[in-house]
Amino acid sequence: MRKKGLGFYLRIYRKILAQDIKSKMSYRADFIISTIGMICTNVAGFISFWILFRNFPSVNGWNYYEMLFLYGFSLIALTPVQCLFDNNWSLRIYVYSGDFIKYCFRPINLFFYYQSEVFDIKGLGQLAFGIGTLAYAWTKIGLGKLYNISFKHDTQTLAGEYGDDYHSDIKLEEFVNLETGEWIG
């Protein structure tokens, strides 16, 4: 039997994902209610930080926007787990009931088929909320500041052939306005 490659599994995953989304969209009320629940959960986390930091200006040296940054980052980091591996919560039930045996008789990888059978689309809402929270905190913290760095623009410079005293004359300020972040025409 020929070994199946990444392209094969991506095509299979796309087909399984399409079927999963179609089945979830057939129960629109369930989809809408679960999406509203995910939004409420994320808003509650956001409000919890707001209430906490209205009463305490910092927690162990961390201010409101720094904690929001970490919260947004954690939402983004957890999105692949929620979207792609949500079926893990049901594994025990499948094994106890004996329904897991159906995965053993498929001509594809057992773990791949089990994991790809469920895609939690609510995780995409979590991703959007996480990106929004991260972007908001990013601007408030001031992480978007640009610095006038020099570029090493050829392999000879990178190899140090010009000596340690040589500094490249190409600077970031020649391409980007350091105050606004806009490209210079």
C-alpha cells in the first residue's frame, strides 16, 4: 500500500470539513446560540479585567492594557486547539460506548480521521475577538513604535568582510515615516 502524503490528507480534510459545516449550519438556532455564548464568554473576560483594573491600577506590576494583551494573545493561541481538536472531549464517550471502532475500519490514519471529523467554527469568533483585543492593547501599550534600524544589505556585509567598523547606510527612515508608519513614496 502506498503511503499517503500531505496533499491527500488536505483534500480529505477539506471534504470532511465541508460536511461538518453543512451539518452544523442545518441547525441554525444551535449555531447562533453557541456563537452568542462564545461572544458572551469573551466579553465577560474582557469586563472582568476592566472591573479588576478599575479597583486596582496594577497587579504585580502589570497594568490593564498589558493584561489585555496577554488575554488577547491567549485567545489567539488557543484558537487552533478549539477549532481543530475539539473532538478530544468526546473521546472517552466514544470509547466507552464502542462507537470508536468505526474509526479503525477507515483506510486513512485513525487519529487524523477522528480529529478532522469535528471543526468547532465558534473558535473563529474567538480568533476574531482575540485579534481585536490584542490590537487594542497593542496600540494602548505603544508597541507599534518604529525604530530607525540599519540594514545589512548584502552577503559580504553579513559575512563581516568590510570589518567591524562598517555600518550600512540604508536606514528604515529612508523607506518609512517613523512617526506615522506610512511608506515614503
